Amino acid sequence: MSLVSKFLAALLLLASVTACFGEDPVSITTCSGDVCSFIVFAENLISTPCQGYSVLVAYSKLSGATLIQCSKPESWESDISFIFDRYDPKLGPFELFGERFFSGEAFDQFRRIGIQDKSELVPLCPARKRERPANGQILIGKGEECYQLSYVTGGKSTLAVYNDNGKELAPASEQVAAKWATLVATLKPYMHEEPQSTVQGSVATVAVEKALLFLGPYENSGSKMYLVKGDKVQIVRYGGDDNWCYIRYQTHNGKTIERWVRVRDLQVAGK
């Protein structure tokens, strides 16, 4: 095959890949350490203040902590990030500039050799409180001559961002939250809550008259849905210090419901 033919074949392959991506509004969601992320493909999903940017979403499966990162590949310094609790809008959000999202799995590599920034490896800055991110914590970093890491952590009535020197960041104003409201509402439906791990063969029965279903493993994420005493569910996994479990319930009409429920509301088979 000639060089011209190879070049044309490569263009066709690139076009076909782009077309495949274009069929889906967002990429496949990948999860690591109870933090999931996806990239937004559909331009019609991207609104102010991120028009003209590439958009990545990362969220914790153990809390409502969520990150929307808007990037321009040629310049990380122009990144804009919005951090909020997708279950509790009353918690103060954060707006950050120049931060990048990182998988927690890369933490040890960053500590050894640094972070790839454009064409070079940039070391981590000296720090007083640098630690491997816990399950459900979102890891972000900002750097020029060196990178400083920050951790996004959430919980019951809690959303905080602190860096590896132990400094906690101040939340943004209500005006900033309003600026991001449209984009947040557009992207929230793509934040799936299904955990990847499964506890095989774990069956439970609802032991209370009404077992409320929750969007996350804490009290202030309640939904309007509930199960009644005697309903049978499959336990997918435990979370929230094992006081919560993520369950799968099959309705009489064949619909599958997956939500969090309090462990105390269930009677687990064999216990």
C-alpha cells in the first residue's frame, strides 16, 4: 500500500471512530476507587460557562461530591472546574481554575515520577499532608513548576476541598452556583449510580413497613420511592461504613429499580 493510500485509510478510520463517538452524548463511564468519570461528546449538552471547552465529569459513588471540569487541551491553565453536591444543593459549591482531575490509581506514580504536563514530567510540590485518596474522594491537581494535589470529599451534610498542605478551600457564592446551574441540570442524568462490584447470592427481605430508597449512602439523599415489608431485594454491595447497601429490586411489571437502602431496614438471608 502506498503512503497516500495509508494516509487516506487512516483518515477514514479516524472519521469512523469520530462518527461512533458522535452517536453517544457521553463516553462510557469508568470507575476506580468508587469515583466514576466520563467525557461529554455532544456539543448541545455543553452550555455556559463551558461553551467551547472539552467537558469531563467525575463523581463519587459514596457521596454527592461531583466535579465538572471544562478544559482546553492546549492550556491546562485555562481549565475551569465546578465542584458541588449533586444530592444536596444547599451545600456550598466550589469554582476552581487550573485544576485537573486525576484517577486515584495514579497517585503512587505521581509521587514517584511526577505528572505528565504537555511534553514533560512535572514533580509534585513539597507537602505537609499528602496521602493516597480514600475511596470516594476525588483527586485534582494544579501545577506550573510543580503540582499541588487537592482532595474533594463529601458525606452527610458535608462537602469540602482541601489541598495536600492541609488548607481547606472556601466555597463559592450563590451567584457562581447560578452561573453553572444549567450545565449541572443537563449533565446530572448521565451520572449513573450503579456500583461495579457485586456480592453474589445476597438476598434480603424488607423488614419494616416502609423502607425508603436513597440516591446515595446517607440520609439527606432520600427519594420519593420506597419498598414495603416483605419485598425481596438483591444486595449489590455495601457502603457508608456498612450501614447502607445498594440493592436491586424487580417490580411486578418487570422494571428494575436500583437504589441505596439502610441496612437496618432489611433482613438479610442467613443472618
